[in-house]
Amino acid sequence: MRKPRQLKIGATYHVTSKINRGNCEMKAPEIKNMFLQVVKIAKTKYDFIISNFCIMDNHFHFLITPGKGVSLSKIMQWIKCNFTRRWNKKNNVTGHLWGERFWSRIINGIEDFLRIVEYIDNNPVAAGFVKEAKDWEFGGLFHHIMRCIDIVLPPDKTILERYTYYGGLVNVGETIKFLRADTSS
């Protein structure tokens, strides 16, 4: 029996979902762009905010906050189903694309938020796709740098202070100290 999903009104979640059998079905840039197009359309249908994201060859990550009264599961179901339909049509196949249901975890505080932002940003670096996270065009950091705000929010103070010149990652510990000092005044 699967564990019930932890949900909380107003919460931000780290969400990830993997392609069935770990296949690299999203390897081509055009497929990643198709996925991002589906996410853009989802944002017109559902109220949610994406603070950060990364689209990899066989999975994706979101740092997502559903709007008031909006179901995280409905958002993810819509995105995954609509992307699957497009992918299947493009590849002239039918059936499942995604493996198990999406994984999610509630973000607990600013330290956790910043840690997950960094983790998501560094996925393509760890995979050897780019040397620096800012160079991955299918991630939130690149979108912040390019000022593309159709997927991610415009960078707020948390994000701006986390990056120097929109790209050099600053020390997370120093950022947390800055944010704590800023909120205590």
C-alpha cells in the first residue's frame, strides 16, 4: 500500500517525476521545450507558482506552490497527461510514458527552500550536461538570468541574493544569514 501524500494549504513542494524505466525520452531539446509549453498552458488553467525547475532527460523537478484551493495532484496529473498525449502523438505510439506517480515533499522553511533550489539547479551539472548551472536552458536559474518569467516567478530578494550577477551561486549559509538579518529588522 502506498504512503498517503502529505498536503498542506499554502505549502511549497519539491516535486519530481521520472520517465518509465528511466528511459531518456526527454533528451531532445525540442521535447524539453514541448514539456515547458505544457507547463505554460497549465499555468493558464491552474493557479500555481513555480519558484524553480529543471527538466532532465528522464525526469523533472519543480519547486511549486499551488494556489488556494488548487490540488497539487490535479496540476501534476494535467501536466503529465497532456505531455504524454503530445509525446505519444509525436512518436506515433500509445500508452504510459511516466513511471510511478510523482514524488513530493513539503518544503520546511527558508533553509530547506534554498537547499532544494541549489539541488535542482545543480542536477544538470551533476549529470555532466553543463559545467555551470546557469548554462542549463531547461532550468529555473537560466530562466531567471534570461528574465523569462513565463514558467518561474520573477526573482525575488531570496533568489536575487542567492545568485551574484544572476548566475554565480553564493554560499547558501551566507544567504541564510543575510535573510535572517533582513527579516529581523
